[in-house]
Amino acid sequence: MSGYQTSIKWFDDLRRGDVSSVGGKNSSLGEMVSTLNAKGVKVPGGFATTAEAFWGFIEESGVGTFISERMDELEKGAIPLAEAGSAIRREILKQKWPEELGKAISDAYAELGKRAGRKNVDVAVRSSATAEDLPDASFAGQQETFLNIQGEADLLKACQRCYASLFTDRAISYRKAKGFDHTKVALSVGVQLMVRSDIGGSGVMFSIDTESGFDQVVVINAAWGLGENVVQGAVDPDEFVVFKPLLKEKKNQPIVEKRLGAKKIKMIYASGGDSPVRNVPTSKAERAQFVLNDDDIMTLARWAVIIEDHYGCPMDMEWAKDGETGELFIVQARPETVQSRKTGAVLHGYNIKKKGDVLIKGLSVGEAVVAGRVCVIEDVKDISQFVEGAILVTGTTDPDWVPIMKKAAGIITDHGGRTSHAAIVSRELGLPAIVGTGDATHVLHSEQEVTISCAEGDEGLVYEGIADYEIEDIDLDDIPKTKTRVMFNLANPGAAFRWWRVPADGVGLARMEFVINNHIKAHPLALIHFDQLKRDADKQEIADLTVGYDSKPEFFVDRLARGLGRIAAAAWPNPMIVRMSDFKTNEYAGLLGGAQFEPKEENPMIGFRGASRYYSPRYREGFDLECQAIHRLREEMGFTNVIMMIPFCRSIEEADKVLAVMADNGLKRGENGLQVFVMCEIPSNVILAGEFAKRFDGFSIGSNDLTQLTLGVDRDSEELSGLFSEHDPAVKWMIENVMREAHKAGAKVGLCGQGPSDHPEFAEFLVETGIDTISVTPDSFVAVKRHVAVAEKRLGIKP
């Protein structure tokens, strides 16, 4: 042996350049302990055995020859992989520790106990391959980790099992696929103080959105107990998303998503038996409660930024919260190896034209659509039955499943979050996957034809049958620059990050009603007056929706603020114009509990909608909640790029009343840069444009409604479809007039609608009249940008 100094290295003495000696995992732990503790990032201490120790073990035990012989036989096809791997593992495990190396590990363990202030300290024993965590190979999950190891004998046994895990079937296959020489990859063992997350919580954290590659957010997954369940995808975790640029201000809490996971099991310390840990069911209270509070979330997010800045690349981290002290720790960190390596020059757009019924839903992984036949396999021992090219449906996956995952067209699992094994491997393989469906193995059956859609936001959908869809490639380098600002119309917060690479000038229309309809589902007055609800079914559904919230109105404010926050984050630092709720009474009545609070109208299109609701005693309490959400979005979360927009404002008197209600809710135009726009969709908005411009910072022309009300044509009438045209001279006169009066008063004017994408001449007309912004759906963006560029060139307007 080469001595104590080369057998053991304390984390304090390691740096990330020590990969050849202690592997990527342990060198990274050393880097953080030695350099980031001073910046407030807490990392549990420990030590690592070196590659020299591994080679010393192999040499002194004489097992090296045995390994080489089995590997040669495997290469020649003389023995199968399973036989070669199991033979080598057995041979390693039956060896005795070389005396000097065993003593070095035991002495270091005793010293670690002294530093922690207790004997037989509980430790995590982690494998760290010396070729691990390189930019083109993460080795994630290939070797073993053992938790709650106590005592010298059990520690040496766990270290030996780590050595043996270098030759699991999956590890051998992985090295072969990546081109690593089996005889040149050593194994370092990390021995790290345990965090008592068995009575707290733990999880995984990325400093980049793992689906879209959006690099301005931190994504945190959390579950009760030890972290292995989250890593392995055995549990459906909570998910939190934090916007990084706003973390610089300590007063900001830019948490743009808090998703409650099922968390049905947790891993805890075992008091007896063969295993030091075991899984137990969580309580109903634990399932209904977030693992992390807001302060914890902010601490972890700030640590993620510190770690990312230090390493200079997006990072994949594991964290743990001590249930005894409440302290948070980072227990692992490695470079993220999938999204951070994409160039993003070309986006693939998927348009599903015809589809069947939705069979199941889950979390989407990837942004693709794929159709094919299902192959349900519930146990890894049956993977030989998998049909190549099928859609794999199973409960959960681990590295043993990788051989058939590579042959699948898509993957669907019952359990797991975005950081589960199935999700990570699917991203590496470029496969669409839907994880955490809950009951895919029960609902779907083998040979059933389905379509997986991961292209409609963060919710993945499985449709019945083979859908009709098309794929469009968008070359981002081929998008022209224009002086006229072209923005997005967005409604779905879950899909907002998908478009971050597209050079839009912000979000010109964010539809609040979509967030209410899909993320809240309940009428605001039904939440405020929950005890007065008459329908028991509505009460029960609202009670289920609001689990984990102290009050039901708070549920509305929180969900609305965070949903809009995702869209504001995607737009930042450009503006995001959010239109306050513009449901019609029949649409409001369709929300949970809504029918009890809404009048019945013959013509809701021109009835009790928009501004008229906001100051009315019949709805004012609901508008107050909307305002509270915007106040939280701007003042507490920090999204000062958010602009409010008032729809269907019929008169100057109505405008004054609405602005007064907003001011009562702490939203006063001009304070902290707050801008307020008004929709221009009623002839009175045009006729009195000068007066409206004194009260609002800008106009957004709703071309559909303005055309409908100017011409007196129902836009949905088939009989009158030939009369409905944004090109009508009367409509164009309206647009030109509001543009002239608004600009005279110093107000901005934008248009949101499909006209500029469907008709190049309409885009040219808007450019000629001096429109400030045009807002379109993301799939129309490139076409409109090109139409505008052509018009500007013809008019001599320089971008």
C-alpha cells in the first residue's frame, strides 16, 4: 500500500480538479466544502477514499486478474453480461480488506465522529467513479449509495459494496456505451455525515429548467424523508420554481410555482433488519403539506445561484433538510449534462390538428409529440418482453431499465417527478415522457394505440389513438430584426418557458382568465363565501383544491400570482401586459361555485363583463383578490415588468371608478413604475381616445371585438362570416384614429390578434400607421416578424 496520505482525502483538502483521484462526486463535494461554506452554502463534512486506495485494494487482494479475465470473456462473447458482472461482484465482496487501507478508513471514520461530537456517527457512503460527471457522461445512478451506515464494521462492508457496484450490469453497459476502458476506471468512496432528513425532507435541485432549458430559473423537487425516493422516481414530489434574476433583491420572493406532490411514501432509518433504511407510508397531514416553506425555498434557490456562478455552468444538486435542527444542506452537486449542451438554434414546433380523448395526464418531459403502441411492463425482470419502438408504460424506472428505454418511442410512468430517473434518462435520450400519472399501468394496456403530447405545456397528455400532428422547424437565426416590437399572446403558464429562446419583445397579452380557469378553477366569490355555498359537490371540490392553504381567498391570490409569475419570468426584462379577468357571466358561472353568484344574461358578450364588474358591489370582492395577486406579483415577488390592462371599459366615468378601486388595493398608476393600459375594443374607446389617454398609459387594440362592435357582426356567425373583416375601411379608420389620438397624448398603442399573421397586408397597414407593438401567438411569431420586416424595408424604416 502507498500509505495513509494517499488512501484518504478529507473534503476540506479536495478541489474539483481532483477528479482523477476521487471522482467527480467527491471532488465536487470537496470544492463546495472548501470554497462555498464561506458564502453560506452548508455542505456536510466527510472524507473520500482515493483511486490509489481502490487500485491498492485490487492489487493486494489479487482480484485484478480475475476482473480482466471475466471482461475478456465478456468481450469475446464467451459469457453473458449478467454472469460476468455477478462473478466479479462476488469475488470483490469475499476479499478481506488490506490491513493498512482498512485501518486508514477506520481511523478517518473515528476522526469524523470526533469532529461531529459523537461516536459511531451515521454516514452516507457514496460511490464516485474517477471518470464520473464529465461533460459527456454523468454516471448518474450507475454505482451504489448506502445511507445510515453506523459503526466501523458496517462502514467497511459498505465501502466494499461500493467497489463491487463498479461492476453491476448497468455500470458495465454504461462504460461500454461511453467508450470507457473498464480497467482504467477506478472508484472512490465518499463518507459523508448524514443529515437527519429521515425526519425532515430532501430532494433534487437544478439551476436550469430541465424541460425547456430556460436558464433563468431554479427548479426544486422535495419529498419527506431521505432523498433516494426522489432520485429514483419512487415518489411524486412537491415542485417549486424560482426566478433567478430577482433573487438579487433580498426583499423579493420570486417563487413562480409551488406544486403539491402526492408524496405517498418516505424513506426513514430502520431500527433493525438487514437494511439500515426502509420506506413507510406518509401521513395524510404530510401529503397535504409542502415539504419546504418559502424561506427554505429561497435559501436553496440562492445557494443554487451561488453554486452555478462558482462552477460557471448549470448545476444538478441534491439537498437535505435536517428534521432535528431545521438546517438545510447541499449533499451533492454536479454539472447538468442535457439542456445546458443544447445550442437552441432550431426549435421544433408541434401542432396537433386532430386528436382523441385524453386518457391520462402527468408531468411532461421533453417538448415533443409521439404516437405508437403501448407496451406495459411492470417488473424489470420482464424487460425482455419489450417491443422495440413501442411506448413503454411502467410504474417507475431505475438504471436497470435503461437497455429498453433506449429502444422506446416514449415513456409513461405511474410515479416520479421531473428529476426522477425516468425523466433524466428520457431527456438524455431525447424521448418524450410523461411521469407521475398515478395510474398509467392501470388505465393503459399493451398494444393500445395512443399519442403522447409533451408540447402543450408542463402538463403531459396521453390521447387515445394516433393523432394527426405536424412538426415545424423554426430557425432562430433566420428571424429578422424590426423596429416595430413583436410580442407574444400567452395564456398558459405551463407553456411560457418553452418559448424563451425566441426573440420576442415581451408578452403583449397574458389572459388572466386562462390561469383562473385552469389553475384555480373556482369562482373567487365562492372562495370568499365558501360557507354560504349551496352545492355540496362544489364545496367538496373546492375543499380538495385548497388543501394546504390557510384560507381559500389566499389560494386564489397565491395561485394567480404564481401562474402569472411564470409568464412574467418568460418575458423579463421586457414588459408583460396582463389583462384583468374578462370572463363573461356564463363563463364565470361555469367555474366551481360560480352559478350561485352570476346573473343570467341574454347577451353576455355585451353584458356584465370587464370594467363594469370591477367596481360593482356584485363582484368587487373578486376584483380585490385579482388586485392583491398583481400587488404580490409586482411588490413581493419583484416582477415590476408587469403592466395591468383593463378590458371592456365603456366610459371615462367607468375608467375613473376602476382606477380608484385599484388604488384602494395598493395599485396606483405611476407608483413603483406601474403602468395601466386599456383594451381598445369598443367604439367609445376610439371616439374618446384623447380622454382615455389621460387616464391610461397605453391602448391594446382587440381587433376581433373592435371589428365585431364597429360592424355589428357576430364574429361566430357562419351566415355573416363574409362581412367580418379587420380590413373593412370602418375598422381601419378606427385603428388610425386611436393611433393618432393616443400618440398625440404620449400613450402607446399595440394590437393583439391573428390578423397580422394571416394577412401580410394588414401587418403592413399597422406598420404604416405607426403601431408600437403587435402581439401574436408564438406559432405565428416568425411569420408576423417577417411580414413586419418586409413592410418596414419598403417604408424605409430601419430596425
